[in-house]
Amino acid sequence: MGKSQFLSFIKKEFYHILRDRKTLFILLGMPVVQIVIFGFALTNEVKNSAIAVLDQSKDDATASLTGELDASRYFEIVASLKSAAEIGPAFRKGKVKMVVVFPPGFGNDLKHLNNAQVQLIADASDPNVANTLTNYANAVIMGYQDRVNQGLKLPYTIKTEYRMLYNPQLKGAYSFVPGVMAMVLMLICTMMTAITIVKEKELGTMEVMLVSPVQPLKIVVAKAVPYLLLSCVNIASILLLSVFVLDVPINGSLPLLVAESILFTLTSLSLGLLISSATGSQQTAMFISLTGMFLPTVMLSGFMFPVENMPLPLRVISNVVPAKWYYIIVKSVMIKGVGFGAVWKETLVLAGMTAFLLLISIKKFKIRLS
Amino acid sequence: MKSVTAQDLVKTYGTKKDVVTALNNVSFEVEQGELFGIIGPDGAGKTSLFRILTTLLLADSGRATVDNLDVVKDLKAIRKRVGYMPGRFSLYQDLTVAENLEFFATIFETSIQENYDLIKDIYQQIEPFKDRRAGKLSGGMKQKLALSCALIHRPGVLFLDEPTTGVDAVSRKEFWDMLKTLKRQGITILVSTPYMDEASLCDRVALIQTGNILSIDSPAGIVDNFKPTLLAVRANQMYPLLLDLQRYEGARDAYAFGEYHHLVLKSGFNEAGVRSYLDRSAHEGVEIKPSRPVIEDCFIALMKQPTGAAADNHQPSA
Amino acid sequence: MQDAITTRNLTKTFGSFTAVDAITFHVKKGEIFGFLGANGAGKTTAMRMLCGLSFPTSGKATVAGFDVATETEKIKRSIGYMSQKFSLYEDLTVRENIRFYAGIYGKSRAFIREKTSRVLQQLRLENEADKLVGALPLGWKQKLAFSVAIFHEPEIVFLDEPTGGVDPVTRREFWNLIYEAAGDGITVFVTTHYMDEAEYCDRVSIMVDGKIGALDSPKGLKETFGVNSMDEVFLKLARGAKRSDG
């Protein structure tokens, strides 16, 4: 296929995309809306949350700290526990979201050893809320510490110790940005590629295309190009929004992040290709893309639910979900700020998957109608 | 030179349990430059046949060639030199007329200018609308655009699958006029249609029904092969007349045909016999005259032939 | 005789486009009325208004004595409708299709049972009753679809290109069904692209550019236009059309 042929194909695909204003609007608007929704969900304030206190020291320091916690607008102390044995039942009844535990001799340690400990136990079945609560509690405690320390040479320090119940490895606050990236790329590339190809089958234009000198596979490659570009626009808008609106920094290398995203886009495109060769109607293509690709992306990539906590079979299955690997890569590069050296394994898995999927879809691609 | 050949083509669909035979040993040959019609109702196998010849489908058995190229082995070479217009409108509805034509020109590695003389007569009729999206065109104009796109690379053989289905009588007539012009340019044309009256516009036709070819001949040849006496009969009350004609002992067949009923006589019966039969009934305004059979009469007769698989094929398959 | 359909200056416009332009005609009870026109002449729009699917912009029309603008529910109970495109559920059996459609019109079980066996007998489909409709040849589907459309014994049945693509023998069998329905007093309103079928109608109207270009018996039309066939009548009229479908 000559260069002009290929270009005219791409031009045609762009006409299709640009002239379907509604779909284009959704494709470009979806990432923005998702980032905003998740961003809003994350920053929503926690007010007057029910907490309990287990005071095993009962001294001036614990009394004034308890008073400050209760006075803050974030908390309301609803119970005073007598022993550690009451902690579990208090959570299970669903009454309290967090328990503040002062160990015996808290005030004493603070005054004489200049070092005391307080334990915060939070119900992390809702990780965002747990995280917010412990942060607020920490702030209250630190504020108290600062006031006590004023004019002292040897500052007292209170060490807070967290325990996250039910979700020990609490996901980071920024987990949704990599998650949304994985979701959006998967949705656009897989579903839209599958749908546009199947649409040509439904329309009958694929029939005419096949009875022409064009190499069939190139028809399909040409279809992928505009979606690759569209995905780049989406990656850019997600990154811009997360940096400037949500204050989620890009700690690692931007070129690496973009390169990895393009790799994942290719994985999704080849998945879409595979779906399109197996289906004959737009409805089926959409259904398979949604249930077969989108749901696993959301459920098994670690974005919504931590993979570590899943039963073994699901953990095994999660390994074949491309989004899981991409999610790990983005989190590492963007949030942790590590370099290629730390994610080369995941990159290799993703590249391997892409090669495998492309190979199968090329093999399965029909040069005839049935 | 043979432009298209088909030898014992068989195509079935479905599972082992529930087999539908789309083509049952179909054989024919089309000469270079011929306008060849495949005439038959929906479900006769026309589309399967066209798809096999255009390399889109593989036959279960049998052989076929286009321009002396094998439809299975020489797929790429054939795809370079045939033009194909599938049954439904298969252009991009969201591209304009000009964009569609340009696009098809590039994928066939040619340009509009290069072969403009071939499509000029057709394309000029839609050129005033060249900036209109194809989806907004009328049925007749869509058809002209599709034909222009199928011709843009100057194909040696043109396959038109039911180009006139669902199109009104005026556009149908215009379309056949265009085909005549194309034929003069030396292009071999295979066209399928469910409209029997279009058969007479072809050089030769194959009548096809449920995967079986009933007859292949020139339209005149097919009509000449219709041997029994055919009468056109009418009366004031047409439906009772039809029922009476069907009960007539000398009737091989009787069916409605436009403003008359057609009565096919068994040998040994004649017009006078029919007249005296009808005189015995209460029909008024009876008119009886000999009639020349047309393709549709032949098709009905061939369908009802007791021999061959075609005869009982319009019964639901068991 | 009472009229099954009457229209007076029935008009439908879409923006600046007048699809149906003040048409006035009457269809007699028990008549087979052919409704012809080139693609885009306004046939489909007019038929939709008569079936109560589309609201007229202006003018009046009654179907089975009910106003198309205000009594659409009553109209829908008194008409049957069949089109080439959608007729029966392919993944239901013949019997299930009949029962489903009869159920829509609230027919009693006894009525359905008795009439189903009559219809199956008439169509010679007794042995296929429990087969999927998808497995039937096209011609049989169309005949069955027609029988289903008149199963609830409507006053009027609308047929939208009922015989497209059907073989010549089945096409005639289909028309025999139409004749029988007309004989039972059902008014038949039919569109077709086959000009020989226009001859089978009692009266034919030909729409041109949203208006009724001609309306008469086939014989009358041929005399008026001084030609020998309906085909020529149609071509003479439609050739003068300014618009084709758009």
C-alpha cells in the first residue's frame, strides 16, 4: 500500500471521528469528568465522625488531648472504651470509624522521656475515609504537641502509630489518577477500535474494501492511528488536570510515562482488533469490550480493590489483565518517581502481551467474509 | 474469451444438523463483454454466488474463475481487477460524495482524473451534490455514486448484486440505461435482480431458485423454450375468474398477471375450449386472447416443473 | 358504502420540507387500494400518519372512522400492519408468533386456538407450526406475516411493500391471500414496486412530490394517460417529479 493510500485511509478515519460530534465529545470529555469526579470524591471533607477513645493512662495530657479531639469539627467522641477487648466490637457494630488508644503512662512518658506514643486504629474498609481521619487526628495531635513544646529546649514528641484495619496496605491517595488513565485508555482504544471495524462490517463497506487491492490488515492498522492520537490527547488532559487541578505531581520522568502509556494503548488496540475479528455486530463488540475488558480493568487492576487482598484464583487472573501492569507502572513512575529500572519487568510483561495479542489478531483476521 | 466461469459450485450454511444449501451445483460461463443477468428471488443464492466470484467466500466445492484467474488461489490478482457493488448501500454515509469517490480512487491506486471518461456520464448526474454527505442522498443518487465508486479503477468485470432492489421504477430504468452504456465500453457485467422484467435487458440470463439454476439462455431463447399455449384472460370479477380458471381441466397453470390472468394450457386444449368452459359460468365481460410468454411465465413454469429439485423447493424445507 | 379511510388536505412538513402536501382521498370499505409513488414521494410519511405513528401538521384524516390526530389508540386497535422489513420474530416458532401478536390485541384463548389452526391450514403450515420462523423460506414468512397482521380481524390492513424479493409463484399466492381478506371485508392498503401488482388493485393512487398525482382504477389510469400498462402510467407521472427521495 502506497503512502498516499495509507494517508487517505487515516484521513477518512478522522472524518468519521470528527463528524460524529457526540461520540467525540464523550471521548474527549470522559477523562475530564472522571478525573473531576474522583478528585471531588477524594477531597470531600469528613465532619463529626464518630470515634472512641481507649485511655489507659488517664492523666492531664490524655485528658486535654481527648478534649481537643472532641472539640475539633472532624470528630465526635461517642464512646470511652475500658479495655482493648472492646475495640473490635466497637468497630463491628459500625458505631465508630476510628479508635484513639493512649498507652499506660502516656503523660509520664511525654514529660520525662520527652517521647510518647498514641495509636490510631481506623476502619479502612473505606480507605479514603480512614486515611482522611488519621490525617486529621494526626494534625490535632501535632497541634497539641507544638503548643506544649513552646519555649522548651528539649521538645516533647508524640509518635502516632497507625493501624489500618481490613485494608492493611492502604492505597495511596493518588491511586485514582493512574486508575483513570488505565480505564480511559482501555475504554477508548479497545472499545472504539472494535466498534469502528465491526461498523464497517455491518455497513457492508468492509465487503467492498476486501474486494480491492488494499491489504486487509492495513485497513485495520489505519483505523488504529486516529485512536492512538486521540488517546495521546486524553493522556495529556489527564496529566494536566492531575498536576494543575488536583495537585498530584508527576514525580518521575514524563517521557517514560508517555512511552509506557503508548505501549499500553497499543495493547488495548490489539485487544480491540481481536474482539473485532471475533464479532459481527457493534452491540456484541461493545458488550465484549465492556464486560470482558472494562470490568476486569476496574476490578482486577488494583485500582479499586487491592489485588493483595483477593483470593488466590482472582490474584492469578489479575496477572492477565493488562491494566494491572500498566497501573503498577504509572503508579511507580508518577507517584513514587522511580525510573525505568524499577518497572522494566512490568513493561516487559505488557510488551509481551501486546506482541501476543497482535500475533493472534493477525492470524485470526479474515480476508474473506466467513 | 470467457470472462467468468463457474463449475459445480456448492455452498452450504449451517451446522450438520440443519443444513441450508445456498448453491447446488451451479455452473455457467460468461463471455467477455457480456451483460449477464442472474435472475431469482431472495434466498435463491445470488449473493452467495457473487461473494464466491469476488473472492469473499469460499465454496464448499466446485471451481470458479474470473478473467482466467482462480477465485481461491489468485485472490489478490482478482481483487485488483473486479468492481463490486454489494446488495446494500455500502459507502461511507458520513463522507461527502466527492470524498467517497476520492477515497475509493486512492485505495485502488488510481485517481478520479485517470478514469474520469468511464464514470463521466454517471458521475455528472450527481456532481452538483458533490459536497453533500452520502447519507443524505436519494436512493437513485446513492446508487449512481456506488456505481461510480465501483468503476473508478476501470475494472474488467463488474459485479452488481441486486442494484435495483427497493428502487422505484424510474430509477431502475435509468440504472439499466447506464449499464448499457458501460457494456459498450467492453466491461463484462454480472448483475443479479429479483425483478423478472429486467431479464429482457440482459444479453443472457441464468434463472436461479433456491440454489439451482433453472435455465441459462438469452431472454429470447428462454421465452422460445416455453412450449405450451398461453392465454390471457380477463373478466369483470377477476378473483372468482382466477379460481374458475384454476379448476379448468385443461389448465396446466393459471395465475394472475397484471390486468389479465395467464392460463397455461395442457396439450390438446385450446382457446375455444376455454371460452365454452367460461360460458358455462356466470362471468361477465370475459375477454380471452393468445399471449406471448415473458420471462416471468417461464420462471413460474420452470419452478413448477415436476422434475428436478427446484420443483418442490418453495415448500418449507423439512 | 362507508369509507374506511378519508383524508382532507392531510399535510406533513419537516422544517421547510413538505413531505406530504395536502392530500385528499377516500378508500372504500373492502377495497384493495394501491398506494404507489417513487421513493421519497411521501408514501411512507403518509402511511405513518394513517397508522397513527406520525402526527399530521395540518389537515384531517380518519381511519376506520377515527381521527388520526386524536384517536390513535382506537385506530391501532382497528388496523393491521405489515412491512417487508419487520414482520415476525425469527427466534420464535410459528405458533408462538401468532399467539404473541394475537395476545397484543387481547384476543381470547379460545379465539386464538380456533383461528390459529384455521390459519395454519390455510397456509398449509400445519407441519411447521412448531418450527422457528427463521427456518422458513422468505415467501412463507411473508404470507405468515400477512396472516398475523389480519389475525385480529382488523377493519383495515396496511401493507408496506409486502412482496419485495419474493419469487413469482409465492408472490401470487400472497395476492390470493389479499383477495381472500378483501372478500372477508377487510380493506387493504398496499404499497408496491411491482407494477403488475398495481393491476391487482381496485384503485390506485400515485404520489408525486408529496401530492396525489393520479387516482383511479388501473383501467381508468391507462385510458387517461393513453398507455397500455401501469408501468408506463407510473413512468409518465414520476418522470415529471421534481424531487426524488431525500
